[in-house]
Amino acid sequence: MLGCFFHSSLEIDCPGCGAYLCGDPDGDEIFLQAVDRHGKPLSDKVWIRAAAAPTVEWDDIRPPRDAFDWLVALCRLARQPRVTAWVCALYGTGTCPVCGTDFVPMTQS
């Protein structure tokens, strides 16, 4: 899912209403916007509320078992603070700008 930020943008469907949502990073944050099939904006941009970063660090002997912890620890090991922020956003709370449904973007891929 992180590769989407290097190749194009985050693309997901709202689990509440099915609206097609595109997300783009802006610095360390990510916003969502409903668009039509041509990419024309249909809504205002809504910022994803990032999850708090866990305090976990990478351990070669016992790497973190939880996917979120694992990704954050790996980003820290690689000294990638911006990617760490994106991971926290993807595991945070997105709100559909069309219907108001809250969801975790990472679970919608």
C-alpha cells in the first residue's frame, strides 16, 4: 500500500457508501477526496487522523508480531520518518467526505 505514494496515489472505496476515494500525501499527512472515474474532485479534502506511533523498536531476534508495530519499527530502523508518518496515517482514522463513515484506510486496500 505504501508504494501507491511513489507511483500515483492511494485509491480506496468507502466501506459505507462505496465512494471512490483518492488520497495523496502532503508532507507527513495524507488527505482523502472523493473523485469521479475521470479524477474530477467531487468533495472537499479530508485529512486522515493518524494513529499514535507505537514506541516499538526493531529487534532482529524478536521482530514485532503486529503488522503496524512491525512497519513502524522497520521504518525507524531505516531512518524514514516521513514513511513512518504515512504508516501511522494508514492505520489511523479516515472519514469519507461523502457520507461521513469513519474507517481505517489500511483495512480497505
